[in-house]
Amino acid sequence: MSVLEKIRSKTGLLVGIVGLALVIFILESLLGSGGALFSGQDLEVGKINGEQIDYPAFSAKVNEQIAQIQQSNPNQVIDDKMKEQIIESVWSQMINDKVIKVQYKKLGIEVSEDELYDLMLVHPHQYVVQQLTDQQTGKVYEGFARPDGELDLVKLNQWVGQMNAEQEKFWKQLEKSILEVRAAEKYNNLIKKGLYVTSAEAKDVFIAQNKQVNAFCHEALC
């Protein structure tokens, strides 16, 4: 069975994943309320691919994400809207780890070291640019910007070569995120190609349907 045929056969799984993602909205309400529903330590947030996700483990990941954001940008205000985005991001990441990455492995999807280097320092991925951009002003941080406000690759490379321990930790986390983003892009491209109908296939269907119409018309006239 070809790769594209495998993807077609798993279309139902993709639909299920989308449906599962809807649970995020419920999680946002529950976690944002801080109510008594999560006062216990053995409560279940949900299940992913049959695996139970407990609240303490999920909450720890959310807090870890918040800490990383505050570390990379101390001036960032974590309001309710931001927290909802973090909760959604963490849940999506867990789905990715427990469901999507399994499919990556089966399909042989990976990102090489050379490709990662290119996405980080040569032709920075949009996600990298976003992490080096002030979300309130929409401008690249001054320390990384050219006079025209765009990302300066020279400054970026110089900064990477002089990182301290905390900055290196941030950079490694960013590399991990880029690996995941790029793998997801490749997977989505395969899905699109797997669901694509060629002109030859469309022509075959048209001819077959046309023959059926002609046969029906012939019988009706008889």
C-alpha cells in the first residue's frame, strides 16, 4: 500500500482527532473557572487515544508553559485570554505526542539537522520570528531588528553564539517547537496530496457517469 493510500485510509482518524480537539473548549472553561471541580487530585481531564490524562499532570504542563513564557519575556502579562491559549496549546501538544507523532513514525516523517539549522538561522521559520517579536507592538525586538524593523540574521546568529545558560534553554525549546511545527506541515501536505483528485481520475468518473446517463436515456426512449 502506497503512502497516499495509507493517508486516505486514515481520514477517519483525522476526523476523530478534530472532534477530540473540541474538548479543548470544555477544558478552557473548567480550568479557567478554578472551581471545585478540580479540587481533587485524582480527577481526569480527558482521554487521548485511550490514555487517561489526570488533572495534576495536565496542570503541571500548563504551569511549565507559563513559566517558559515569563522567562523568555518577563514583561508578558498572563491574563485570562493568554491562559486559555496556553491551555489549548498544551492540550494540542498532548494530542500531537500521543496520536499524531505515531503517524509521523509510520510515514517516515522527520526533520533533519540541516533542515532545522536552515529553519532557525538561515531562513527563519515564521514561528521563530514570532518568538522574537513583541506581541504587544508587533515589532521584532530591537536587539534582533534591522533599521527597517525586520529580523536581522547577523544579530540573530551573533546572539546564538553568545547565549548564556538561560538563553540556551530558551533556544533549545524553540528548536523543539520548530521540529514539531515543521513535521506537522509535512504531515498536512501529505494529507492534502492524499485527498487530491487528479484530472485523469475526474475524467474517468465523468466518463463512467456519462455512460450511465446515456444508458438510462436509451432505455427510457425504448
